[in-house]
Amino acid sequence: MREINKKPRAVLSALVLVLLLAGMGAAENRAKYIFVFIGDGTSIPQRNAAELYLASRNNPKDLELAILRAENKFPRGNGVTDFKPSIQRMLMSSFPGQGFSSTYSANSLITDSSSSGTAIATGHKTRDGVVGMDPTATERYVSMAKMARDKGMKVGIISTVSIEHATPASFYACSPHRDFYYEIALQIPESRFNFFGGGGFRQPKGAKNDQKHIFDVLKEAEYTVCDTREGFDKIKAGDDKILAINPVLDDDAALPYAIDRSEGDITFAEFVAKGIEVLDNPGGFFMMAECGKVDWACHANDAVATVNDVLTLDDAVEVAYEFYKKHPDETLIVVTGDHETGGMTVGFAGTHYDAFLKKLGTQKGSYIAFNTEFAAFKKTNPNAELEDALPLVESFFGLKRYGKEETEKLSERAKAGDAEAYETLGMALKDYEMADLEEAFAMSVKDRAERPADDDVYYISYGTYEPFTVTLTHILNHKAGIGWTTYAHTGLPTPVSAVGVGQEQFNGYYDNTDIFRKVVAAGHLEKSN
């Protein structure tokens, strides 16, 4: 009997040893440093367009030349290099963990940023407009960032939009409505997080401008507030309770679009690098960094601003990746989007089975930058007609109107194999495009009070944007082969890319609430009994 009893004991001992070793292995594989990057409004179309644009910049000639060659319409022997379709992958697309997440909210197939941000941050669905709470706005959820803080990790929150906007707020605040900006901002000191960076505050003195300035509230809570480049550069390792704001903000307290950035602006990547410097410590850290203006560019249907901000997101991911390479067994980087915006797609009826993203490079600034130039034009030319604005259109977008005789000459040269003539024709404004511009220009020179307020046709055509500007971005986007379906969000799933501890858990197709569970598991953020 004794001999028989020894066997179960041996098996039990072996099992205990295996479990202990497994536990040790799990402890060793804990994500001690966690980065969660969110491209607001960023899904497959935005990533794909950015990667195709990167590849197009390296092509010696526009894609259309290759089409003519393939159709034997473009004579050989003209020195044009044969074109091979390609894509230049961003760093995030090279990560070994690649999946997709569904994005619907508790009350809609098409989510907003507060409900999607809450789902990612807390693992719970909620109603659109609610931040960090249940759909009835009575129960407060706990975010992964707060769980990391309670585990002794330092925490940083970064965003290129205002720091109390829906997505960043989902990680440190709870609010029955996303528009309670001042009330959300007051929860920054309550969070006890160590670093906030990026944009400013939409309501620094409350909705009625009658409250104590949020800077004073933060300083009383012993936060250091800096909104200059000089102050930002002085922040160093060992500093704590930091709020760093870009010196230049737009009307919504956000950073400028990447394409409009000026010397002295702090880049998204620099904010991430500074966050790492402040947060790095033996106890580990958690960082959520949102590239928020991809969403805003897509709302405005501006592909150029969109692509440049997606590339800015990848630049910031690269900063985190350099840190990961120093701590590969202790770091997790997750890159995702909260939803898709604009119904963006690579493909337009006018370009048939191809796209020419190189043309996007002719636009010199965002739609906001053009609005500024157009407003100045209207002020100095109160009685202007469309023809008067065409030089401005050409200088900003590279779009030009040619007369009938000039167009015929360009066409003859193109048919004879003149590559420059063909590329010039590709940016020429066609009759139907001119008709659209005439209508939009007539609307834009009206005072806003004179424009239709609740006209469905007006909204479908222009959204809430400057009619002339959005029509021009549409024309250029269409010539490049980019299409849009809406000025709002869509129900597309979003990609999820991961590298580091637990990266394999992010493969597959799952819900956005599962991102929370996967990050929490990788970082062992669950509460201890």
C-alpha cells in the first residue's frame, strides 16, 4: 500500500513544481512597461492610405504612367521607369500581434469616442456620450490606467487634442457626459497620475467662464504646469506630477495638424519620449497616448491631413519601440483605433481600378490652414468671383483650370509620350469639378447666417465645414483615388497591433472591451486578494 501511495504524492509534487515554475515564468513575463496608443478615427483605410502614400513618394513617376504603358498607349523609350505597385509598411503594421476589434457601443452600431474610449479603458460597454461609467451613468468603472496606478506603476496620459477630451478622459475620469470638460479636468489631480501631455483645456474656467482656472487647481494639487518649449525641455527624469502643453494650440485647445506644424511646436513623438523620461522607474509604468486629430481630419474629409497625422502616430510608436528594444521581456506596446471616421476608402469611381496617392503631396496644408487663407482672401476681395480665387486654389492644392485650347495641346503632348503633360492634365480641373466649385464658392461667400441651417442636401454636400474648402479636398482626394461616405463615424472594426509581452493574445477578431482584458492580463493588473 505504501508503494502505491507514493505515486500520487510524486505526481502531486511534480504538479506543484510545474505550477510554481509556471507562476515564476508568468511573473517573469509580466508587462512591466505598457504603452497603449490610440489613433482616434483610425482604422484600416487610414493606415492603408498612409502606407500607400509613403510608397508613392518613392515612385519616379505617377501611377498613371504605368497604366498607359500597360495599355501600350505610352510609347517606350522615353526614359520612364516601369512602375511596380507597392506598399511601404509603417512600424505598427510590422508588429507580430495583429488583430481586429469590433467597436459598437451599448446603444449604437456606430460608436462615439467616449463610449469606445470607455470600452478600451475599462472593458465595459457604455452609452455614447458617457465617460468611464455604465449606460445609466450611475456606476463608475475602473480603467486599466487606474489599475496600473494601484499596482504601484507610474501613469502617463498624452493626447494631441485637449487633455479632457473623450478618449484621454476615459482613462482617468468618470462623467455622465463627455462635454462636461471642466468637471472632467478637475479629476486630473484626483487621478494622482504622474504625467499629462499634449493639448490644453477647452473650458479652463468652466462652461460659463466663472470657475477657478484649471491651472490654479492643478498647481494647488502640486502639479507643475508648463506651456512653453523652454519649460518642456527642462522636464527631466525624477520630476513628478507634470502637465506639459504645446505652446501653440488651435481654437479647440489641440495641437496643430502635423502638416501645419511650425518650428517650436512639440511633436507627438516628443511628448511620448518626455513621458518615458518622467515615468521610467523600477516599478514600471503605463502610458496611454492618443493621436486625436486623425479623427478630426477624417470628419473634414481631408486625406492629406489624415495621412500626415497617421504617420505622426507611427513616429510616436517608434519612440516606444526603441524603449521596447531595451526591455523586450518586460514591455507591451498596443496600437489601435477607437473607431473609423469618414467612411474613407482607397478607391474612387473616377480612377477606376487604381489610385494615385502621390497627388496628395500637392496640398501644402490642412483644411484649417486653407480656411485661414480663404478667409483672408474674402476679406480683401469682398466682391470676388470663383475665377479670382483660382490662383489661391492652385498655390495651395496644385489644382488648375486650363482653357479648351491649352487642354487640347496638353492632351496631344501626353498622347505623344510627354510625361510632364500627362501629369499636368491629371491635376487639371474638369468641367464638372468647376461646376461643383462654383456652387460651393457661392455658398462660402455668404454669411453663415444666410446658409441653410437644417438642409439635408447642404449637410450631405458639406457637413459642417466650409463649402469651398471641403469641395476642394474632395476634388483632390478623388483625383488621388480616395473616397469618403460621411462626415461622421462608421461601424468598421479597427486594427489592433501589438509587440512584446502577451503579443500573441492580440491576434484574431474580438471586441474592443477585450483589449482591456488582454492588457490587464499581460500587466497582471488585477487586484490582489
